[in-house]
Amino acid sequence: MKSAPPFIIRRVTPDEAEALAELGRETFIATFASDNDPANLAEYVAAAFDPSEIRAQIGTDGSEFFFAEIDERPVGYLKLNTGAAQAEEMPGRTLEIERIYLTGEAQGLGLGKALLDLAVERAIENGCEAVWLGVWERNPKAKQFYETRGFVPFGSHTFVIGADYQTDILMRFDL
């Protein structure tokens, strides 16, 4: 792991929707462009990271966004969902990690682990029994990251990018 410069993690405010949308587009494209049809990727990114859509999500009850920042510049973010805001209905009281992304420069600095630790802390604070997430079946680096931190596969669901139906592996960490 590279030596990490000082960083902070803080909640995203509604007036930062444009910055969050920009970071979301940048990190999603960097992560998935090489394995997806450009037209499908462009369609997904335009809808998922539209600033008005992000602003609405920031205001959704049960959803929280956090920036990871180095030198007051966002280099990663985390989106958490509880209750009805979760993408899937899960048994028991759970917290979903919907998104956890870092820029290339921020990878390998421990920020991913710090964001994951924050998710677990928020789950405990919310009285949750487990944290869960979906990870693309063709993203072995991410699957390994979660597995080494105690997440175990328990199912799958479909994730649609444009006209491409993909499979996400659902992973769970019991608290």
C-alpha cells in the first residue's frame, strides 16, 4: 500500500450534487469502461449521475453520501442506504453499501478500507444486523477486497447498464 496523505471523510451536502455527480461519472467510467459497450455505459452514466438525480438521492430518507477528500478535494465517495432506500428488500435490519468508488490516484492509500469501516460504523449506529452490497461478477479485485474484510456471497441480482443485463454477486457482512 502506498503511503497515505492526510485525508478526511465527510457527509456530502445537497449543494454538492454537481461535484458528486462529476466524481461518480469519473470513477464509474474509469472502473468499467474497458469491460462495457461505450453506448451502454454512456446511457447508464447519463441517467445515474445526472446532477438532479444525485440531488434527489441526497435528499432521500435512508440514503447518505460521504466524500473522501485529500487536500479538500473529493477523491472518492460512499453511498449508504437503510430501510426502504435499499435496492433490495433484505430480511432483518440491514445497511446497503450501494456505491464505494475511488479515483485512480486514491486507490491503494487505505481510503477504501476507511470508507468500508465508516459503513460498518453507520450500520452499528443504526442497530443493523448486517451490511450488504452487490459487486459485479466480473470485478475480481472488488470481490477480493470485500472477501478479505469478511463479506460472504449469498446471492445475486441483475444490474442493467444500457441494454446490457449483468450479474452482481450479493455479499453480506454480519455484525
